[in-house]
Amino acid sequence: FNFLGYNVNVNSLLANPYCKYTECCNDDWIKFRRNRLMRNLTNHVYGQPLLQHAVDALTSHFNPNFQNHKALVLSFHGMTGTGKNYVSNFIADSLYINGVKSKYVHHFIGRLHFPDESKIPQYKEYLYNNLKAAIKDCPRQLFIFDEVDKTPPEVLNSIKPMVDYRDDVDGVNYSEAVFIFLSNIGADVIREHFHDLYFEKGRQREDLQMIDFEFLIQKGAFNEKGGLFHGDIIANSLIDHYIPFLPLQEEHVKKCILNEFQIRNVNLPKPEHVEHVLKFVEWGPDESLLFAKTGCKRLSSKVALLVDKYYRHESRIHNEL
Ligand SMILES: Nc1ncnc2c1ncn2[C@@H]1O[C@H](COP(=O)(O)OP(=O)(O)OP(=O)(O)O)[C@@H](O)[C@H]1O
């Protein structure tokens, strides 16, 4: 309303002052910022054009004009070091003001959280109770399950009711949540298919479509051993989108190396230093040597050593500015 010529927002007058400084379950702290995500993916993630599909899925999930009938479930597949964790963090950053540090972001790592097969019943109970308590506290939660292929399928099956098409489970509604599964399941199929499309059929990486991969991954995820293996989540088609992470080539790895230098305030590293880091990268498969076996992983420590040795002055001056 208008008071003495000033526009007064009743909501902000009534708002809990606690939530001004502390993260709360409201639009001030949780809001999907598509442009922010697009900018980060464009500027920092190399060689993964199919990510646009994940952005579109998130956009429609958070469209206030549509009512969701189930939680959004994305499954990221691909070789190691191609950006699955990296992108999940950008998604968290686009959803929460506190980014990955938000109390509404939860990471579960197969080998770390569910290592012991004899404890499956306890894990199931732990997961169910944990998720339920989180959603009760705030419906807009992000659950990231890393190393899904190293998680016992029974454990993942316990969250099936939460990602299914239902209004609520035990009085709790999960439809606003986002689940992201990360795994190397299907990585070989993706690599082989990409090789065929790119090198044999002359298709450009940027022109590839989801349709080129989605069914392949779904089949691979179902057949390969791992957490999704014969699991209820796939059997019941509860994964909304399978996102393939393509294998990285030399041009992408070089960009990753330059990025690592840039992070350390070295904008123009010497070409021989970039080449030096590149020498540590293993290439495959077999003698084709087309793709980086570990993608852009483990480059940062190599770059850090070089920066410390040759650019200490440059990086210090920038840090002091
Ligand atoms: N496509 C990419 N573009 C730019 N940087 C990347 C890309 N992929 C990976 N990186 C860099 O490599 C690091 C490791 O990647 P990330 O942890 O996302 O791999 P991953 O696909 O999750 O691997 P894994 O399957 O082993 O868990 C990232 O933190 C990032 O710095």
C-alpha cells in the first residue's frame, strides 16, 4: 500500500527478520536463476552441448504456472572427469543463494555413505527418514546421489515412492524436489556412439541431440551392474531425463588447463606450460588416443605447481589487488 507517498510492501513488513540473515525456505533464498546457470555452463563447462536439455528441464520444473506431479529426476552419465559433479554444483548455485553450501542441498556418495552390504536395511531407513525430514522442512530440496553405480540397488529402491507420481507419501509431498543421479554407467556406450557420430558420420558435437543418446543410456543403465541395475527407479521409468556427458578431446582439455591458470590469476600462461600439463593426460581408448581418459580431472594440482614455480609474482600481485 501507499503510505505518505512511499510504497510499502506488506510482505516484507511481516517477513520473519530471522530470514533476512539466515537461510530460510522462501523465494529470497531459493529461486531458480536460469540465466545464471546458462552463463556458468557457457563460460565454464566445455564440450557438453546436451546440457541445454537439463537447463530446460529445470526451467519447466520451476515454472510457477505449472503444477508438478512428481519430483524432477535427472540422471547424468559419462566418463570420469567430464563434468557431472561440476555441473551439479552449478545447478545448486543457480537454485540457492548459498549454492552448494545451502542446507537444502544434500550429497550422498555411494562408497562413502553406503559401503557395507550387510547394513542395507539401516541405509534404507536412514535415507528414507533423512529425505522425509528434509522435505517436511522445505519442499524445494536438491538431492545429489554420486556413484550411483556403487550404491546397492535396494538402497536406491527405498526412495522410489518419493520420486514417483503421487500427491504425497505419508503426508509429505515430494513433487518440488530435484534428484540428480551421477554415474559412469553407460560411459562406454556414450563414447562409442559419439565416436561413430562424430568421426564416422561427420556430425558436429554442438549439433547432437538427446534423441541420439537417450534410449542407449536407458538401456545401458538398466543392463550394467550398479545401483540402477534392475532397480525400481528405472524399471518404473521414474527418471525424467538421461543426460549424456560426452568424452572430452584435446581442445576441451586445453580449455580446462587455461581455466585452471585463470583461476590462479594467470591469464596468459606460456604455451610450453600448457603443453607440459597436457603431457600428464592419458588418452584412449586403446591406440585411438582420441579422448582424455580422465577428462579434465587432476589438472588443477599440476597447474598449481607451475603457477607456484613460474608465476608466483603475477598471481601474488593479483591477489593483493
Ligand atoms: N566439461 C568440462 N568443462 C570444464 N571443466 C571440466 C569439465 N569436466 C570436468 N571439468 C573439471 O574437472 C573437474 C572434475 O570434474 P567432475 O568432478 O565434474 O567429473 P565427474 O564427471 O563428476 O567425474 P567422476 O565420474 O569421476 O565423478 C571439475 O571440477 C572441473 O574443474
